[in-house]
Amino acid sequence: MNKKTSTVAFSNLIGSIIFLAVGIWAYIKTLSFPTVRGSYVQPATFSQIMLIGMLFFSVILLIQSIWNLTHLKQDSPAAEKTASLNVLKDRGVQYALIAILLCVAYVMLFKTFGYVLVSFIVCLAIMILIGKRKWLQMILVSLLVPLCMWLLFYILLKVNIPMGPLTFLRDLVDAVL
């Protein structure tokens, strides 16, 4: 049998602990978000909902990992040896790091260039990264999904998301409605 520290169960245990720590830290950070009077949906609402989901599934993974480690059997999938994460050799890890950098760039550029424009660029870049090559479909999805999401938030939820250079769209929607 493999050493327990080189098994899938142990990797899942470490991952669940990391996700719990990050989730708790992020949830605590959302408690300091400002509140908006007269708005049903607060700036922290969606982040907190997603973080609660992340924490819920992290706890499930933690319990499952501890169970698997204490009851590890030779033929169990949790007893399989995990692969080494060598960033220089593993293409999947490289793509994951690029996706993380894209998310950091998204946050940094969000206020200046606005939700729709930055979402379009990042969505398109991630589709290229994962190997999509139907350009018309990629461009339409990258443009229409953020635009529809912005409309949903702006019209139905009354959340004013930064638009950057596309502020004229907000004025256009206000004029139509």
C-alpha cells in the first residue's frame, strides 16, 4: 500500500483545509463591505452565498478525506498515488496559473474598464486557454453573457455595476425604460 501522505485521500484533505482557510478569510472580509440603503441586494450578498457554498463543500471534502484516510483500503480509489504537481512540466497547472492571473487582472481592471468589457476579454482568453476554436461562438458568448448579466443586475436587481467606457449603455437603457 502507498504511504498515506501520497494518496488521493491525503491530497483531498490538504485541499479541503486550504479551501476552508481561504473561504473563512474571504467571508470575514465580506463582512466589511459597505451597505447600500434602499437596496435588497447588498455588495456582499453574492460573495457570501458563493463562500457559504464553498465552505459547505470544503467541510464535506474534509469529512470524506478523514474517513478515507482512517479506513483506507488497497483497492480504494482514494488510495491511489497522486501525481506530482511540477509547474514546469504539467500543462494543466500552467493553464490554472494563467487562469488565476487572468482573474487577478479582472479584479484590477474591473473598476476602470467596467464589467462588460473586462468580462468579455477574460472570458474570451479563458476560452482560448481551454482550447475552444469556434471564433464566432466564442465572441458571441464572451460578449452576450456579460451584457445579459449586466442587464439582469441593472434592471431587475437595481445593482449599479461599473461600466467604464461603456457607460453610454446605462444611459441608453435608462432612456428606453
